[in-house]
Amino acid sequence: MTRRKRYTEEQIIGILKEAEAGATVGDFCRRHGISNASYYNWKAKYSGLTVSELKRLRTLEDENRRLKQIVADQALDNRVLKDLLSKNF
């Protein structure tokens, strides 16, 4: 069984920029040890991004995740308070 390679997002962006230089997809994928499907998935996800944009995107996604958790916690607190108030009266 061959070991799967894991590329960082920065490495993927670098690989995609190299691919834009003009090599055929098949040759390019063989050279980097990736499948054609991986190449096209990466291209769909990371095409046009720079490393700084990727870091900014990752920061925004983390902030969005934290904010969604805060909203979920507050909604749960509100629901519990409404249930308690409706039982008292």
C-alpha cells in the first residue's frame, strides 16, 4: 500500500501556479504524484487564490464558526428561559 501524501494549502496553491505554466495535466500529475481528480478538485477549490488570501479566508471561516457557536448558545439560553417562564405562570 502506498502512503498518501498530504499537501498543505500553501503547497497546493504553489502546485496550481506551476500547472498554469503550461504542462499537460497528465504529465504534471505524474510528476507531483497526484491523481487527475485531485488536481481538478484543487483547481476548483483554490484556483485564483494567493497564500495571503487563503490565510484571510481561513481566519474569516474561524471567526464565522465562533460566531455561529455564540448564536447557538444564546438561542439555547433563550429557549430554556422561555420554558422556565411558561411553567411559572
